[in-house]
Amino acid sequence: MHGLSPHWSLGDERGTRESFSAFNTLCWIYTPQEPNPETTALFKTVRDFALSWERRLSRFEPLSLISRINREAHLKAVPLSSQEWSLLRLCKEYHRSSRGLFDVSLGRVADRWRETLRKGAPPPSREESRALAEAAGMGRIFLDNRSRTVRFLSPGPSLDLGALGKGFILEGIAELLLSRSAPPMAVSLGGSSILFHRLPSPGRPWSLLLEAPLQPNLFVKELLLPALSATTSGGTYKHAPLREGIGGHVFHPLSGTPVDASLQYTVLSTSPLLGEFLSTTLLLLPPEEISLFLEAFPGVEAFRITSEGVERLTRPWYTQEGSDHE
């Protein structure tokens, strides 16, 4: 999934860029500075940090903590480190504040739909999808405060942190760059989750192009940004036509079916974790409830993107309006 396309300093792409593979997609690091030993070492530190946490949080890595939890937590309590404990507590908090819409326990639902979304296999029935979703649920995940462990109360849940894992990693990278007094830098984990650290040059913002859902390289809006994070959920290049629309990679926790991939939300915030939570939850909310929901999160900017254009959903806390690309 893409959705976001940074264009350094309004198209000036001089500097240093390095790509690497993670999260089954292409990631990259960029700085407007020319190559030097400092940036080379910093790039390696950022890349190693991202890959290390991917190995711990990916449910597709057999030796990861998430894979261990999914295998063992319905049989016994699994101990967590302080960081992993904090992340799962945050998942619980996000679940409550979204009234149950944000749910990272739907790994079995995602597994069942993968053959349809990636290979065009027949989709599961509504009854099967709903049964898988009902067997999961954050209410069946128990976090023990005293022992700092996690336990599944039934075999149904399966953790799939998805985009929230990227937000967690970007949050750590932001702290790392700040502690190192790093030069201006942009870090992208798959094109849908981007961190901007410091302005590219004094008084000159980053330029970000918003991409239309399901239409690669069709950009519909330019935003000029300070240092913050940008996250997008929705339109994905891995999708499938369904009776009710075009199925994407986010699943409704009640029906177990994918949300419409022809709709996309982008959130700008100072917290990549918060941005990932909000952009995912906005996809699941009824449109008439979005304005009231966003009022609880001052200091974020949100945009709805469709094939017809971009709609701003909040006041402009950070952005300057760039050009339209319609």
C-alpha cells in the first residue's frame, strides 16, 4: 500500500537515500544532506532498529514474540517486556476509545481473506467471516498487571498489529533521531507510514502528495508539512472486487469482512502511533460520526481521499495548502 508520496523540498531530491525491505514492502530513509560517515552510520542505526522490531512484532516471523503469543497464549500466560506490555495496553485503550472498532485480534480473519485479496480465490461466506470475528475480540485478551503477561481466554484471537506496529517503530525512530540530534530526515515504512524529522532546510517545509485510492501515481493533493508523521489507511494495491464493493486490508470487527478499499484516510500528527490508530478507525466509523470522534483528538489533521478528490476533516493545525493535482 502506498497512499503517500513525499517530494523533498518541492521536488529537490538532492541528498542521500537508502532503501530496504521490511513489512513485505519497500522502506526507505532520506536526508537532504550529501553522503558522509555520519549519515551512513545513522541510516544503519535506523534500518537496524526497524528490522529488529519487525522481527519481534511481525506475526509472519515464526520466532517473533507475536507469533509466540498467537501459538501459546490460549494455553498459558506469556511474559512481556516493558515496551511490549505498553504496546498491548495501548491496543486495549485504543479499542475502548473507538468503542470496539479498533481491534488487533483479527489475525485469523485476515488469514482467511488473504487468498481472496492476494490470489483471487473465492471469498469466505458472510457466516464464516462473522464466526471468525466473533471468536476473536479484544475482550478475550487478558493483560495481567501484576505479572506483566498476556493470556487469551479462548483460541479465537490472533494478534495482528498491522499498521500499529509500524507506528510503534516510527515512534521509536523519532525518539532515536531526537536523542542523536540527527539532521533533517524522512523515514518511510511502506509508503503509508512516514516520519519527517526536522525541516529539510530553515523555513522550507516538506512536500507530501496524496495519492488517489487504487490508482498508483495519481496524485490529487499536495500538502506542505513541518516535522511530524503522516499515516494512511484504506486504498491498497492488494484488493479484490466483492458484492459490496472493493475489499481492502482492514477488517470490520463485527462482520469480519474487509472495508471498502476505494476510500482512504490520511492523518497528520506528532505521534505515529496515534496517527495509525486514527487512520484505521476512521475507515470503520460511520461517516456521520467522524467529526464528533475527531473532536476528542485536538492537534491532528485528517483528510478523506476518494477518486473524486480530497476532503479536509479538521482544522489546519500544521499544513499549508499546496497545489491540487486533479
